[in-house]
Amino acid sequence: MTEFVLALVLGLLFALGTFLVLRRDVVRVVWGVSIISQAANVYLVTMGLLDGSVPVLEGHGEGAGAVTDPLVQALVLTAIVIGFGTTAFALVLTYRVYEEHGTIDLLELGGETDGN
């Protein structure tokens, strides 16, 4: 049952991120990429779950339940910090684009016209 809930939550996060990436607003695109990144981090942590064995103290984890591999946790923590930095940088760049062009609509920024 737990695996089903995790799969459902991950599917919803990836779907929400994809929905936001496909929007015309640059800020929503940045948030969509950020949500997809965090969903990938959650996926990695759930794949790092071990079945009752403690990776550091092999043989001492009987009956301890599900534990998480500490290497995966360290890598995901690093990915979270890097993702936060790149998201902040992308939002600052978006603000700069808004100051220069007066819009953050991707179609208006691309110079595409509707033919009128």
C-alpha cells in the first residue's frame, strides 16, 4: 500500500511539473522545472529504501524496518541545495527579463506574431 501511495504522489508531482513547464509564463516554467527536480529527488530517496538491513552495520538491523541508504540521502541533499541555487538564479534572470522587456510571456519574448 505504501508503494502505491508513493507512486501516486510521484506521478502527481511529475504531472504537475510537466503541466507548469508547458505554460507560457516564464515563472511557471521555472517552478515546473523545480517541482520535477524535487520529484526526482523523492524518487531517488524511495529507491534507496532497504528491506530491513542497515547498510553501515550489516547484520545488526534485524527487525528495524525499512531504512534508507545514507549515500542516497547525501546525494539528494546535495541535489536539493544545487536545485535551490539554480531556481533562485533562474528567478533572478526572469526578473531581469521582465525589467528589460516588460513581459514574461514566452510568445511575446520570442517575437512570434499571430498573423494580424
